[in-house]
Amino acid sequence: MPKWLSATRPPGAHAGGMAPDLRPLPVTHAPLRRLPQLVVGLALYGTSMAMQVRGALGLNPWDVLHQGLEHLLPLSFGVITAITGVAVLLLWIPLRQRPGIGTVANVVVIAFSVDAALALIPEAHGWPARVALMAGGIVLNGLATALYVGARLGPGPRDGLMTGLAARTGWSIRVVRTGIEVVVLGTGWLLGGTVGIGTVLYALAIGPLTQLFLPWTTVRTPAAAPVPPTSRSTR
């Protein structure tokens, strides 16, 4: 992740303007902050997905696949996201990835929240409403991603697949992510998922948006306990 070159260091950032540390922390560290932040972030993530679906101007690659599968299966969009999340988790086994509480919550909370949001958000009619839903959904998705990632309670299934493949193959994260998303996007499009300007804008904006919010949402690594000075014997 790129460095933030900032004169003032926001909460959660490393000294020297470096990117926040996103490695998982034990659940026992600041649970009263981190667990609600995780759930809120995932609920907002599901809501942002629903906004982009209702905008009907193009989805991110995984949601293109989810929507394509929705055309084939008598299941809700949220249930399909949960099923694909579990399927991706099974791919973690040969990659020797270990899920965290955030991994499981990712599957469950997003599935419920996206279905709830789809039930509440009406279909948009007219370009202004569709563009507003698309743009608002992308920005909200960036904030939601920063919230649940910043809680440091474990990666989502799809992120874990990406990092696991990169670790096992030696390929870069960029190459692995691009390969996965091209396959997922192409499959979803063939199944009838919506690909459009929203797909392109999401790809261009989600990284910078998440980077913008992360320094303010990332839980700090607890400081190491100070080591008491060693007493010297006198003769």
C-alpha cells in the first residue's frame, strides 16, 4: 500500500507518514471499539453494494458475478454472496490461510445487509438518480472497506484468496488480483451481470478512496510494554 506523505499524522498511521499497519490483532485488544467498527463497516459495505445494484450502471467484478448467478438461481443476491464467500473460503485450505472473526462476519453480515438494503432502496428511474446511487455507492464502499479492514480482525474471503495465492505462487498482489478479477468479471458478464461505467469508476476510485479513509479508521498497534532498566551491581 502506498505511503501517505502528510505533515500531520492521523490516528492509526505509522510514524514517518507510512501506511497504517493492517495486520490482524488479537480479538481481546480493544474489542469494544473494533467489533462494532467491523459490523458497521460490513453493514455499510452491503448497503453500498445495494446502491450500485439499484443504480444499474455497472458493478464491481465480484458483484457482476453475484448478479449473473442471481439470474440463474432462485436465491437472493445476499444469499448468493454468502455462498460464493463460503466457496472462496474452501480455496483457502490448500493455501493454508487462516480465517479470523472478521472473515466469518464478512460472509454473514454482508449477506444480510445487502438484502435488507435492496428491500429498502427502490429501483432508480432517470439518470440523475442512477448516477447518484452509483457515485454514492462507490464512495460509501470505500469508507466501509476502510472501516472493516481498519478493525484488523481478519481479511474477507476474497482478499484472503488474493494474498494466499500471491504468497504461494510468488506473483505480485497486482498480478494475482487482476487475474482473479478478470476471470470473475468475465464469468459474471457472460451470465448476465451488469458491466458499465460504474465498473470502470469503481476500479479507478476504490483504491484511492480506501487509502483516503484508512488512516482515520485503522486501529493502532498496541505499544510494547516498556522494558525496565537493568540495574548494575556496584563493587
